[in-house]
Amino acid sequence: MFRKLIGVYIILGLVSVSVFTLTINNELDELDEDMEEYSERKGKILFPFVSIVRFANTDCANTNVMNGTCLARRECNNLGGTITGTCANRRGRCCVVSRGCGTTTNVNNTYFSSPGYPAAFGGGAACSIIVNRCNNNVCQLRIDFLDMVLAQPNGDGNCVTDAITITGGNTVVPVICGDNTGQTIYVDFNGNAAITISIAATPATAFRRRWNIRLVQLGCDCPGIAPNGCLQYYRGATGTINSFNYGGTANTGLSASLVTGTRQLANLNYGICIRMEAGFCAIQYAQNGGLFTFTVSGDVEGADNTVLGTAVGAANDGACTTDFVVIPNPTVVATGVAVGTDRFCGLGFVPVSSAAKPFVLYVVTNGDEGATINSPPDVANRGFSLAYTQIAC
Ligand SMILES: [Ca+2]
Ligand SMILES: [Ca+2]
């Protein structure tokens, strides 16, 4: 009798195992991938033992430029993502989540691209994405402008045709436009509030604009997080820092003073932080090669090659009242003599070093390129392209 009862339990148990297996197979279609490993020991354990195989939702690369997040297939489907391969020893799926205008996301590594990307976008109503934190441990949003080509500002550097506006975070983000491919900015979340990225693209101005932005959510303890308030953050012993919309060609628009306009953006006031790498104690800045790599204030068209990009064109201190960069307590690299001021502007930049910590470079521009009481208008400024090199202790 007792043996019969055991037999009945075993049969019932096996039936429930097969029904359960069928259910899982039907619902998940991948028992061996997302949820796997049930075991039964006949006569000893009568119920299936099911364990969920976990894996970290880490970044995963794939064949194109877009990084994904390692997720279960069903999770990726629920998010409307695209599976581009496997990860976590084939247990997970590399899932790329892409969003367009008028959407919301709380997924790490979401890509936000222009309509029809990578084809050019003619323009239309403002295109926005709302970014919510994926969990309470996220403190910062890293915005990678993988591809960002918008219309140039007007001749005074104001983004009147196209503009990227970022609101809702705890970091003040200037309005930017023009060419910003390769730039990265960091925006602190303000508690649980969403960050909204809105891109205005005025269709009345014919322009072949396009963008593809990666939105990376950084945990509060993530080593890649930028110090609070740093709009940009560089790591590595050497690197290149370009101002927003820095580029090789001049702006074709005229400024309000009816002279050749500027690529340099107006109304900037932000800090660029550079992580002090282990074993380094100071930092040196120099302008990159080329005549126009430091054209922050003054008349580019009126200056010749003996002025542009040279010490003759360089200006500092009281000469810098409208547009300038700030480097704290600098020393002239060539002489080792203290500069005695922290403001730099003009049409050239003499290499300086600074041992002030943390390593921060500030960028300030005023609202236009027009004439002031004391100076003629700025003409055809492009901003700056500076190389930094950390100096070993
Ligand atoms: Ca200027
Ligand atoms: Ca200005």
C-alpha cells in the first residue's frame, strides 16, 4: 500500500514536471537560456527544482557601433529592443534599445537618434526624449554625442536654428548646436526627476542634420562618474579638448556687427574636469596644430599667419572680458615663470601648466560677438582645440 502511494506521487510528480516544462517551453521558448536547470531525483524529490540563472546586465559589444546591454531575451523584447548577439556565455542576449522623438526611456545604453537616421533629417517639431533613472543607485547621465550634426549658430554664436536643450538635471547645461560629434557631457540627476533632452530642428532652414546619442546611466559608485557639476570629464594622461562646435570651417553667417560670424557658441559658463591620474601632479595645456585652434576673441580675418596661433595673437588678463578660458594659477611652460593671471583669450595660446587641483578648465563666453565700448567685434572665431598632458610627480 505504502509503495503504491509512493508510486502515485512519483507519477503525479512526473506529470507536473512535464506540464511545468511544457508551460515554460511555450511561454519562454528558451528554457535552456533564460531559466534553466531543473532536476529531479526520482523517489526522493517529487517536485521539480527550478533555479533562475542570473547574469550581470553589463555592456555588450556587437558588430556595429552600438553597444547593448546583456539581458534575457524576453526582457529585451519587452523593452522593444533589438537583439544583436549573445552574451554571458550565451545565456543572455545583447540588447540594443533605440528610441526616437517623443519617447521615454529608463534603460541604460538607450540610443536616441534623429528620424530616419543615418539619413539626413530635414527638420520638424522639437524632438525630445525623457530619461528616467533605471534605479535609485543611478546618479548621473552620460550623454555621448556619437554623431551630432546640427545647423550652425547665427553669426553671434546663438543657436537660433537648431538647438539641444537639456533640462531636469542638477547640472546647468548650455544650449549647444552645430558640429558636436565626439563630444560627451555629464548631467547629474536631481533625485528622481527625469532629464529631458530636446532637439529643435527648424525645417525652414534647409540643412542635412542628423544625430545619434548614447545615453549611459552611471551608478553613484561607478568609477566612470564625473565629479559633481563637471559638464565634461576627461580621463587619461593625455587628451584633446575641443570647445563645442569647434571645427575646421568658418561659419557662413554674419554677426550682428555685419562681419563674418563665429562658430564659437555664446553664453557658455562651464567646467571641464580632468581626472588626475595616478603618479601625476600637474597638467599642461597647449593649442593643437593649425592657425585657428585657439581663436576665442579678436579678428581672425584681420590677422595674418604671424599672429594667428602665435604668442603675438595670445591675450590674457584684463584683455579677456567677453570670451575666455580660465586655468588656475598657471606657469608658462617655456620659462617656468608664473603667468600672474588665470584668463586666456585672443587668437593664440602660449603653453601653460598648472599644479592646482583638481584639474579644471573653465570656459566662458558672453551673449554675442559684437563690439563693446573698448574693443571692435570678434570676427570668425572658432573656439579652441587644446591638447592636455599630465605631468608626472
Ligand atoms: Ca569670441
Ligand atoms: Ca562673445
